[in-house]
Amino acid sequence: MSIYNPPAGWLKPPTGDERLWVGLALCWCIIMSIAMPYWHFYGKQNPTGESYRVAPTDFTARVVKFVEANKVGEEAGVPIVEIPPGGDGYLLARMWSFYPILKLKQGQTYRLHISSMDLQHGFSLQPLNMNFQVLPGYDHVLTITPTSSGVFPIVCNEFCGIGHHSMTGRIVVE
């Protein structure tokens, strides 16, 4: 509430260039309102939305068992694990790393289980711009089919503390 009332007739309809810009903004709002549902259903841009409650210690035990059964190498103390085609793989986010390094085959479909051991992290697969929030206490399941080979870095895009800048991981696709 202001101290003084504005003078009568102060509000006037837009004219000239102002009217053009209001019209352009309205058209853009309509276009974006149509584009969002289109990309949701036809763009194949969204994760499967599958998630389950899980105790962080139970998920960590699953990851350890998965690594022991599928380890094919090691790099700087981090195991490299190959997921069987059509199988389930596990990725654990924890301060300040993703564990383990995953190895996939191009054109095969995988179910990737992701969870956090300690606090909220971000899963950003580069350069694909695939972003996902990873929460402790939830097993998030992503169904993925790699379409190109290469090394894809994983970056945490949710500030998670003093070591956040070094929180990275990798997915290798052959």
C-alpha cells in the first residue's frame, strides 16, 4: 500500500512497440506451453521415474556385491565394472565421488540404479545434458541405452560440501 494514491487514469493500455512486445511474449508463452507436453511424451527426454525406498547401508551393500561380481579392472583405486547387457548396474554417490566407474556396450539397454550414501547429490552426464537429483534413502532407476561410444564424465551439479568441485565419475561406452 502506498502513501499516495496514483492519479485517476494513470493506467493506459499498451500502444506501439509496447503492444508488439506484449504480443510476442504472449505468443512465446503459448509456444512453450505446447512444447513442454510435446517433449515430455515424444522427446524421450525424461527419466523413467522409477524409485524405491532403500536404507543407504542396504544400497551400499548391493553396490559392493555388484562390484565384486562384475569388476573388470581398476583405475586410481576405483573399480571399473562392466554391466551385463540387459542387466542392472549400481552407482553410488557419496562425498565426494561416484563409485564405481561403469563400462557399457553401445546399443544395449541397461537399468542403472543410483542412490546417495550421505546427502543430496546431482547426477549430470556430460555432454548429454542428462541431469538427475540423487537422494539418500531412494533407489532411483534409470533405463538407458547408449547410442554412441566414448567416455562420459559424471559431474555432481548439487552443492554437496567442501569437496564438491572434485566430485566426478565416469561411464565408459564401447
